[in-house]
Amino acid sequence: MRKLRKVLRLSYSAGLSIRKISASTKISVGSIQNILKLAAQLKITWPLPEDWDDQTLALTFYPRSDARPSAKFQEPVWTSVHMELKKKGLTKQLLLGRLAWMQEVEQRRSSCRGIHPAGSEPLQ
């Protein structure tokens, strides 16, 4: 996820230095300098227009990039996580391990779809 909005807000609204923004966002100083330089070239000011979401902002900065949210990292359904954690003996560490394992299994299943041994029909 790009942190363009946060960098712009911390620079323009809060008036923080590039090093403080770097410490806050865990983005390199050089990258922040590039973002702010590009924002100046594009004449982007703070506050951003109301109708700009993160995807619009990313496409403004990087028009040839794919600004869609990553399908690889999906946000969990927090209500189900909360309900799972209510179960006796289930810790956050165990739950995260189970979720990671389930995501890996699903990725392997999706990567194996359409692949079948030579001369045989795919399973239905």
C-alpha cells in the first residue's frame, strides 16, 4: 500500500521535516523527497480534493502503474477474527498461524487450477 496521502498530510498540514516523516511512515528519506518533488511538479496541494481516494491519488502520481488494491494481501473480516478469539484456548498467535496456513492452501489451489496430468481430463 502506498502512503502518499500520509506523506502529503504530514508534510503540508503538520509541517514535519522529511526525516520526521520518514520515522513516522517507515519510508526512506529519498522516497519522501521524490514524492514531495513530484507533488510540487503536479501542483498537488493539501487538503486534497474531496473526491480523491487512494487509487486516484496513486494514478495521479504514477499514471502507468496498477493502482488496484492487492489481492495477495486481503484484510481479514474482523468480526470473525473476534469471534474466533473468544474460543477457549485459541491465542492470537495460533489464529494468525491458522489464517496464514489457510491462505497458503487457497493460493496453492488457485495456482493448480487448470493443471492436470497429460492425457487426463480435469477434475470437476
